[in-house]
Amino acid sequence: MSRTKVVVTGLGASTPLGGDVASTWSALLAGESGVSTLPWDNLDTLPVKFAAQAAVEPADSGVLAKPRLRRMDRSQQFALIAAIEAMKDAGYGYGEEGGLTVDPDRLGVVVSSGIGGLHSALDNYDVYREKGWRRVSPFTVPMLMPNGSAAHVGLEFNATAGIHALVSACASSAEAIGYGIDMIRSGRADVVIAGGTEACIHPLQMASFGAMRAMSTRNDAPELASRPYDKARDGFVLGEGSAILILESEEFARARGAKINAIASGVGYSADGYDMVQPPEDGSGQAKAMQRCLKDAGLEPSQIVHVNAHGTSTPAGDVAELNGIKLALGEQAHKVSITATKSMTGHLLGGAGALESLITILSLREGLVPAVVNLENLDDAVDLDIVHGEPRKLPDGPAAALNNSFGFGGHNVTVAFERAL
Amino acid sequence: MAEVSEQTILAGLGEIVEEIVGVPAADVTPEKNFIDDLDIDSLSMVEIAVAAQDKFEVEIPDDELKNLRTVQDVIDYVQGLAAKA
């Protein structure tokens, strides 16, 4: 029996570049930066004074009313806004507008967050300390729990096939997409709302990532701070937002005449077994995820034309990943175009895998790969084809691409997509 | 505390309910049941009770909360406390 093929029928996003997919994509092609100085009055106390904040505040999106928003963590707000866009994009009805629906028992949700409701947790701790436990919001627990976003999305669309929230730091939402693919392949669902979200631009995170010396400290020029593969890169830039894909079995999608953005061909996982926060220099653990992904997808390295890299702009991480790509793809590594879109979006942590999968899908669909920005002097250790300057046109016809996501803890996840022809 | 009129409590409660769950204040009328008529869930009810305590400067013990099923129940409860004070 042939395995169920999974396709992507809908896309939704709220990112530092735009409040939806269309605005995010046009900003990516234009090479815009979503990074800016934070509007805080305590910047003097922080090592890093900038981040990639969402382009559109959830309250300004017009999608969710204020009473809904006040019982949701910021990360959950982004996720639900993106999920609604994605379901509408896939042709499903929403809210009072009515329209096409999915049998709840055939609809699943996998929405991840790497950190969870950090703002809600800390804000309510402040309330507790200042005013006592009775003033703590009764919604604090559902707002801070890492599965809260998945639960909100599941409740909104009445998804009863199962609601899941896999957590693996910055690989979380790539893993969510992988799990969504598996739900459909195993017959548990026909449609899965899959993706990730994050909203933890909070002084604690600026301090704690700062304490790790993991973030760029280019405080005098924030928009130039995220610069993967550049000689002067000095760490990642924290971002926030969400991206959601609608995954469906090909049979189900074709039967309803759905628009197919791409084929979600497969996923590969590995763990470094090496260190909590550093990959081995040779990228061997990451290579395993890429190789396992190719095997799962039934793809040969020669079919891969493009890689959307994890590329966070850290001195060690960027080069290790390129080494991993060489190990996994062999000669083909020198023929694929590679981009690192965190140069514009910042690093959405648990939302990154989904956002970059979404960008990979658009790159295949539109035949254009957004360029890495701020790449002025290529690191001497880089000998692969990094797209910079302007977007790169991809060849017409059959094409496959990989999206890499790696997380603290040594998690490596690669997702493969193929162009829908 | 001084006596509070039914109208004042009703208006105050309407503001709270609109702010917390988005039900228009005008819909918050005495006969309405919070759960069945106004579609307010248990956690929101806790939030409304805390806001009402602040607004009307009364104490609503957790044990009492389950008895406050309708808008009129809250009005009576707040006025009852005021009368005792």
C-alpha cells in the first residue's frame, strides 16, 4: 500500500515583517528588517536593547476582540490569528461567515511554543507579589501552559482528532509539522493545523539569553544585527510571532478541489548527543536529521534545489550547519541555494521552524528565494551558495527543498517540501 | 459602607461584564443567569467576582460565589452587605 501523501493547503502568519502571509512575503523579497530598538524604559539595565517585534499588535489585527485577547497569552494570540488566516486560506469557513467545515474527529492540531506563556507567568507573579493571590488572573494557568496555543486553536475550530504541542526549544514547530504529517499518514486525521508561536520579548529573556552570550549586542545598529554567514556576526536576534500551515491528505484536498501550495514530503529527526547548547563543529548530528528526512521523503540529494537554513547568526552555529549540509547532501551541497531568513525576521524560537517552513513553501511556489540581508563580508569558512544581494530565482519544474531547525538540548529537525505541479 | 442603589450596582456590573467577557453592558439585566444566559465560563466568573469586589468594596467569599447565579443575586448580595454595614 502506498503511503498517504500530505499537502499544504493553507498558510497563515503574524511576524516581525507583517501581520499576515502576504505582507511578510513581500517584506522578505524586499529585504526588509523586522528588528528595532525596544520601547522600554529599562534598556540601561539590559545587555541587548533590541528585538524583532511583531509588525502588527494582536489587538490591532482586528481578528480577535478584546475580551478574547485578555484571556490569552501574547504567544497564543499570535497563534490563533495565524491559524484563522491559514484555515481561511485553505478555503475553510470561519465564525459567523460560515462555509466549509471539517468533521471535528478528522481535524487535528499541533501547535508548539518553545517557551510558553512567559509574559503571563511573569506578569501574574508581579500581581501576586504586589496584590496577593486573589488578584492573580484565574486564566494564568491556561495562559502560561506551553500547550495553551494548541488548545486555543483546537477549541476555535473544534478539532477533536487530537491537540498536541511538542516542545524542543527552537526546533519545536518543525517538530509540530512533522507530527502533523504523521497524524495524517497514520490515518488519525485528514486535516491538521500545524505550526508554532512565540512571544517572549521580555527583560528576563534579554537578560538570560544575554547571560548566555548568545544574542547579538549590536545595540547601535539593531537592523544590522542579524547577519548570518557574515564575518562580523555576533549572535542571534530575538523575534516573536507565529506561523501556521494547514496540512491535508492529498486525497482529501484534491477531492474538495483545494489549492495546493506544496507537498509536505517528509521529516527527519536526530539528537546531537553532544552538548546542551552547542552543536558539534562538523554538524554531524544535523546531517543525520537531513539524511533521515530525505529517506522519509523518498528524495535523493540531487532533487534538492534549496535549503532554508536554521542560520541564526551565531559565530559557531552557522558554520556547523553548513558542514552538516555538506555531510548530508555531498556534492549537491554546492548546487543548492541557501538562505537564512532570520536575518530579517529575527529568531522566533518555537515559531521559527513553522515560519521558515512557510517561507520554504512560498519559495518553491513562487520560484523565488529571499536573500540573506546584512551579508557584507562572507565568512572565510563559508564555501556554499548563500543567496544574498537579491532574491534568487529557482528552476522551473520539479523541485524539492529542505528546512532545518535546531534547538537547545541538541534537537535537530529537517522538513522536506516539494513543489506542487 | 453606604447604601448602594440597585441601578448603581447594575451599571457597575454591566461595565465589568462588558470589559471581561465582551457581553454588552445593556444585556446585563437582573433576571439574567451568568452561565446560561450570558455564556460566562467558570474562570471568567471568578474574574468578574474579583472585579466586583474591588468596584463595590465588598468581600465575596469563594463559598458564596456558587450562590450568585443571576445578576439579581449579585445585586441582592452587595445590597445585603451594605445593609449590614
